[in-house]
Amino acid sequence: MKKILFKNVFLNGTETDVLVSGNRFEKISPCIKISDTENAEIVSAKNLAILPSFCNAHTHAAMTLLRGYADDMELFKWLKEHIWPFEAKLSARDIYEGSRLAILEMIRSGTTFFNDMYFESAETVRAARELGIRACVGMTVTNFTGEEKIEKMFARLRELPKGGAVGDDGLVRFAIAPHAVYTVSEKLWLRCAELARERGVLLHIHLSETKKEVADCVAEHGVSPVRWLDSLGVLGENVVAAHVVHVDDEEIEILRERGVTIAHNPVSNMKLASGVFRAETLSARGAKIALGTDGTASNNNLDMREEMKFAALLAKVGGNPEAVPAEEVFSWATRNGFRAFGIDAGEIAEGKLADAVFVDLNNERMFPNHNLISNWVYSADTRALRHVICDGKFLMRDGIVPAEDEILSAARELPSLKK
């Protein structure tokens, strides 16, 4: 079993040693004796702080290929006139290379898990497994997917072990991703929810993102999206709902009671002018909140550290400077996210999965170190990241991701990006 001993790393206000054994933190203690580490690799972590890595609770990885393609317009025009026509031309190769490009970006910004919703999900799974990152990859379903394709996806899911895991290491698994109330019929919602329960997988959805979505749902079904899905029996602890911007107090209580995890996407919501997430109220009511970036077409990056800052600041716009403090939003981006996906990570503690980032305390944005978490949320940028580990393995070491040049080169040669 491979072991790595990180010497003199900054954790909880002091220097200590951290021993990783296999894929977990085995021991955290000052002055761990090298003779006790069974030939562990010794890594000096002097002037580095260890922190939990990020969980990106909602994204569309392969949309890296649409970065900057159609900016500064409202959601439905953006989707119908620009995004959906572009996506219709994407091949399986495009999805694979776009996903690799996204994973590279996420690794370089400290993310070791992402929850994805896109097409050709097997290509995203392939990219994630090759690059060693954790992922929950949604089989995206809409009314326009086509019955034959839906049946093939559902048959594939039934062939997998319960929970949707791909491979023996548990790093990557499938989920079902019915897109939204305006693209999925009642019959299809019921099928997706039933199969998700049968196979023990997550439902990854968009929910109450815009005022138009809510108004259209009320016009068609007589109730809001949250109430409609709840009446169908869709909402439950296996649901991760992205956005959830336009909800009233009763809907917040429904989401809390059903145990739905809300994936907050502040940058995307601001960029598309979708509205302001009710962060302070949702938090006070005990809703489960995680953090995501959305896709690069509506963000336009996958930097979860930046997302933390925007989430904290947006919550304060209403007039309360104490709303969503740094520690809370940091938990949304780390511990809360990993818990939502049943992953025993998001904390630097003995016995936990060894997913972590190492931050350079000599970086000018991390100095002085009055409060490490405040610096990380409000001040830092990705230049401060030295190492990223996932499942006890280096994904980035000394700022280098091994496959970076090849990933960028392959993406540049995609025919879909040639003008």
C-alpha cells in the first residue's frame, strides 16, 4: 500500500505531519517518525497549508467548448438560439475532449469531484476515469432525447451495480439527469424517479432557475416547479437540484423536509440575470446547500474558489454583512458537497478519504495569515495552489498536471472549433 508523509504542513493553526496510507488519511500528528511510516514517500510541506479539496455540485463539463461563445443574453434566448444549435453539432469526440479540458481546469483550481449533466455521458465518464478524478455523471434525459436512446441509457444503468459505480475504485458513477420541468414530461419524470430509486442512483436536475420557468410551469400545471415535482413524488434525498432561485417559504420547507440538496450557482445566476438565491433564508431554515459552477458557457470558468467568494458576497447584497460567512460558504464548497454525494471526504481528519489541496502560504494573497479560511474564500486565486491529491494520489504536483499539454493540444485540433 502506497504511503505519503507530508512533513510540517499547516493545519488548524499549527504545523503538523499528515500521513496518507492508500486512499485515506492514516495519521495526523506532529513529528511522525519516518521509521514508523513503512517506506512512505516523504514530501516537505513547509509553508503549505492543507485544506479539503472542492466538490463541484453542478456543472456541464464539456461546455468548455462553448466558453465565450454566446455571452450577455437571457437564458431562454441563449439556450434556444445559440447553445442548443451548437450542441446539436457536437460529436462523442467533442464531448470527450471538452470533458478532459474541464477536468484539467478543475484540477488546477482544486476540485476533486464534479457532478455533471451533459450528453454522451459515457465520454465524460471515460475522461474522468483516465484523469483520476471523482465524478457523478448524469445520463441527461429530455423529451427530445428520443425513446430509443433513453431505453439504451436506462438499460446501461440496469447493467451496473446498484449505485451506478463504474469500475472497482468507486471514483466515478452514473446518475439520471432529467433536465428541467420545461424539457421533461410528467411521464418521463415518473420513469426517471422510479428507475433512480430502483438502482440507488441520484437524480440531478435544474429547478426554479428563472421567473419564466416558474410562470410557464404554473400556466401548464397550475403549480410551481417545486410543488409540481413534489406532487409527482420526484423530490427526495437522492435529488440534487441546481439553482433553486425562485422559491417561496413553503417551497423551501418542502425542499428541506424532502432532504433535497440544492446546488447553488451564484456566478451563472448573476451572469444570466436569473435572480438572487435566497441564501440567508435557506441556510436559516436548514436546507442542504452545496456549491457548483454551472458550465463554462454561463460562468465562464470552473473555479470553485472564485465561486465561494461570489456566493458569500451575493448573500450580503441584501444588507446583512453577517450573511453566509466565509466558514459557511467554505463548508458548502467542501464538506456539504461531499456529504450530498455520499463521499467520505471534505475534511482533513484521520480515517477520511485523502482528497485535499496544498496552498502556498508564501503567496502574496495568503499573507498575512490572520484567518486562513477568509484568505482562501475572499483573497486567493489559483496561483496559490501547489498540490492537489484525490484518493491519495497526486492529480497536480508542484503546479504540474501531467496530461496538460496533450489535453490542450487535442482540444485545439477539434473540427467543431475550427472556423
